[in-house]
Amino acid sequence: MFPISAALLDAMVLSLVDREETYGYKITQDMQSAATVSESTLYPVLRRLQKNGALETFDRAYMGRNRRYYRITELGVAMLRQYRIDWEKHKTQVDGILKEQQAVKEAQA
């Protein structure tokens, strides 16, 4: 319903990888609970976060093939911490507008 900015997408990916070392397809599936994100959208995000030093990759054998896994780095943890702070501020500001209107209408009823 609401578009997801690149920064919010980065924050969400970092949060998922912070929970567990994981692979791209699983990240896409986990993201589906909050946003419509395709693999073609996600993989450039993963590459950018890796290039920026927030994520690192390693391969692990799976059913006779290698699967690329992602893990968060110390830089990624610091970035995620800041994204969480920024998100709370942003959410509070938006809630202040959306919920204020609801409270005014309820008070008028």
C-alpha cells in the first residue's frame, strides 16, 4: 500500500540478516510478510549492502550445490542500530499526524 524507500529496504534486509545468516530467496520470502518485494529488487540491495561493507557472503553446500549466504558485519550492525533510531523518530512523527486526526474526530463525536 505504501512505497518502501531504499533506506527502509536496507534497514529491513539488515534486520533479517541480523536475526540469522541466510540466503537471498529466504530473505525475499521473509520480506513478503511486510512488503511486496521481488528477487529482482532484492538482489541489487544485497549487492549494494555487501559492497558498502554492511554484509558479507559465504557459500554453503545445499543439495549438491553451493548456496550464497549473507551475514551482517560490525558496520552493518551499526547501520541497523541507526536505522532503528531513525525509524522510531519517523514513525512517531507520522503517528502524530495520523493518530491526531483520529483523536480529534473521536473527541468531536
